[in-house]
Amino acid sequence: MVVSGGAEVCDDPNYDRKTEQKAFDDSKAGVKGLVDAGVTKIPRMFIAPPNLRAASDTKKIQFSVPVIDLEGAGNNSQHHKEIIDKVRHACETGGFFQVVNHGIPSSILEEMKDEARRFFELDVEVKKQLYSRDLLKRFRYVSNFDLYAAPFANWRDTCHSIMAPDPPKPEELPTGLRDIQPEYTNHVMRFGSCLFKLLSEALGLKPSYLEEMGCADGLSVICHYYPPCPEPELTFGTSRHSDNDFLTVLLQDQIGGLQVFYQDQWVDVPPVPGALVVNLGDILQLITNDKFKSAEHRVLANREGPRISVASFFTTGSLPSSKLFGPIKELLSERNPPLYRETTVKDFVSYLYEHGLDGTTALPLFRL
């Protein structure tokens, strides 16, 4: 094996990456299928370049992802102002925070995680019927949406649902998710409305500003299943990336592995019972003209598992909208001119599907 251009290259002249990818894809069994088959070595297409693996160690710094208690938010009290200050500080620095007292019952959170896990653990012949790379499907099961674009594959399987503004019909969802996912989505939409109000106030705008812009109009819900990995030091559960949406709300189990990149170092985002993780997306950074920062993050592969997470992305990327988003005019001045040109969400998110999770972001392409 040799290293070329920062990427690992197999010195076996018979190795054909495309053939390996296609065989994996055609199996429709996902990463779980590999684990069920008893693999003790991960297939080569999952092996990350050595330079990325060398940067895997988390350095110990005096920083922890803030946990914000929303109890009392919205009542115009001094406590509400303190919540706004905490949200503003988190958004201007790490772009990541966790929230407790968010209003979603713990029973709903647990049921959503449980049913997501049950879906992935269905018989493979059942899941195969739902396996698809068609981005327009309201529900689809797939492993590595960017399998043919990313530099290496991630050790996870996924189901993706477009839940707003036009949700799937009940029969379009798997039986186990048919009741809980719409219910969970409704809770997340209400929670998202609360968050966008807090973010608007943190920017010095009226509470309804970001929602009136359309930031909360669309929601995609993505469930990830991270099976135990026999060689976690060679790959990742999810590669380094920032989200290409407005805002992401993440429900994670207690396995751990999520990390955020802060001050050139990787910092763990430890699971907090009952909490939801919130991170800012690239489009929010664009419209706030860099006042708020999107956060690069990743998920480590783990010998323990499966790890379950449910990520809710506030985005309208799946909609054929020509609506333009650019830096908010109320935030601009002679001393703070626009840093980005306007774009549609659809144009912005197309970068991800062209490049996959390759550690880059579309933001520089739209910078003036």
C-alpha cells in the first residue's frame, strides 16, 4: 500500500474501487449486512486516508459544548434575556449547543430512537424494497448517500424522510415509523420555531424574522444506524463536514462519538440524557454574514454499537424554489458589507451531492 496525494492507494493492481462500490450498493444490505456477515476487516472503500486518521485524536482543551436550559424562554423575563445571551455566545463561537427543557416529552424521544433502530434491524429482504438513491422519494433507505462521490465510505446506514412542507403519506413510511415519525416531526417543528425566534432575537431582530424569511419552511429527518466496527481506527461513522442547511436538531443515544471542531481541535459532544443537540448550518452562516458560525463535526466509528441518531435538518433543498437567500440587510452597514452573494437553497445544497462528505463546504463558492 502506498500514499499518493494524501490518499491511501492499494498497491494491488487488481483492486477495482468502482466494482467494490457497486457490489456493496447492489447488495442493498448496507454496512449492517457486512457486520451480519461477520467481517473482521473493513472493505478497502471504507478506509480513510492516513492524513485524516492521523488527525483523529481529540486534544484535551478547556472547552465543553454548552448546555442551555430553555425553561422560562419566551416570557420576557430577565431569565429569557440570559437565554438569548447564551444562545448568541454559542452561535458566535462554536456553533454547537445542547438544549434541555425543550418541550419534547422523553417518551417521544425514546420511541423515535427505538423505532429507528427497529427499522434498521428488519430482515434485509424487507429493507431492500425501500433501498433507493432517488432524492425525490419521500422516504428512502440507503447506505452512504455519497457512495460514488466521497473519497471513502462511512460506517453507517441511513433512512431519509422529507417531512415538511409536504410530508409522506402514511403508507410511504415503514410500519414502525408510521406513527412516531410524524409525531416526532411535529414536536421538532415547534421546537425549531422556538429556536428560530431565539436566534432572531440573538441577532437583534424581531422574534419572527427568520421564520418569515422561510428558514423553518422545510424539514428533512434522517435516521442513522452506526453498527459496531471491527477496525474503527481506519474509518469514520460520519466524515468531517458542516451541515448545508439553516439549522440541525440532533437526537442521539448514549453511545457517543459525535465531535465538533473548535479552535483547530476536536471536542467531544457527550450525550446528555433528555437533551437535544443543536448546530448551525452553512446557510445560516451565510445569511448572518458570518456573525453566526456553522460548525464542522464528525462521528467516530466505534467497536461498541449500534449507535442510533436522528438528525432533523431545517432546509428547503428538496423544493424547486427560486427564492434567494443572502446576507440579512438589517445586519449590514458600511463597516459590515455583505460577504456573500445571494443563492437559492437548491443551488447551495447541490455542492454536497457533487462532492460528498469530502471535508469541504460550499460557502467559499458564494463568497464575494
